Amino acid sequence: MLSTQSSRLTLSGLLGADERDPLGLTPLPVDNRQRFLRFVLDQNSDALLPLHQIVEVMQISFEEIFPIPDMPGCILGVCSWQGETLWLVDLNHLVGYTPLYERSQLTTTPTVIVIQSSGRSLGLVVESVGEIDFFDEEKIIMEAGLCSPSLEPFVLGYCPGQGGTVLDVAALVESPLWQSHEGGG
């Protein structure tokens, strides 16, 4: 009887340890993975945005976009969003790729990724969004010269393997290519 109780104690002790740490690792490994939204930047490349800086992903009709005269070509206009005026930027055009309106695959309802940095919101109009991926933020490669010069100011780094280009939300929101005109509408 004593050996049975002893086995039970040992077993319950193991179960208790397994509940705290299922693999029995002490200390637990640090998880540096971050969630990123994958989307099509150009026909042959994907880009990633940190999920914690995305406020919303939505589709709007072209009728909901109010064009603003005398703006750079990358600015599609503004729309009403949560009681505010949201500036809409053709991300492809902003970073030097073929503008979405010139692409035959553009649907009648553009996809908008609403990003936020320093309390300011911006709507990035993109062709389509994909899945949410996890990547270790410590493994993001940050090297100059790995992309076109027009895209480089907006790049935070690259995820190796099947990752993609990680875009810098703050650089997009603060871009002088459209920001200087923000007060004009």
C-alpha cells in the first residue's frame, strides 16, 4: 500500500509540474514572435505590417472616396471613418510601384488597411490582404539595398524564408510625400 501511495504522490507531483510547464523546460524560452498581416504589395511580392499597429481592415466603394484636388497621385482622397476624416493612400503608388488604378486586377471595392502611429491614422489602399503570420522579431533582417530606392524609406526589415518585406508604419504615416498636403483638405 505504501508503494501505491508513493506512486500516486510522484504522479501528482509530475502532473503539477506539467501543468505549469508542459515541456518541462525551466526557464520557459522567450517567445519573440510578433503577428504580422500579410498583403500583396506588388504582383510578385508580399509585404507585412505589424498587427498591433493596424486598427482595421475594411473594404470601401470608390463612391465613398472623396478626391482632393491638387494632391500627389498616391493620395486617392479621404473617406469618413469612425466620425473622422481618413486619408487614403495608394500604397503601391506611394512606394514607387504601379498604381492600383492602372492594374487590371483591381476590384470595384478596394481594401483599406487602417494603420496608426503616434495617434494618427492613415488608410493604405492595397490590392488584397492575406493571412496573419507569426515571425520572430529578432530574426527580421535590417539591411539597406535589398529593395528599390523608392520603397526603402518605408521598410523596417525583411523576414527570412517565406516572410516578406516588413513595412515601417511610422514612416508611412509621417511620409513627406503626402503629409505636407494633409491640412489642405
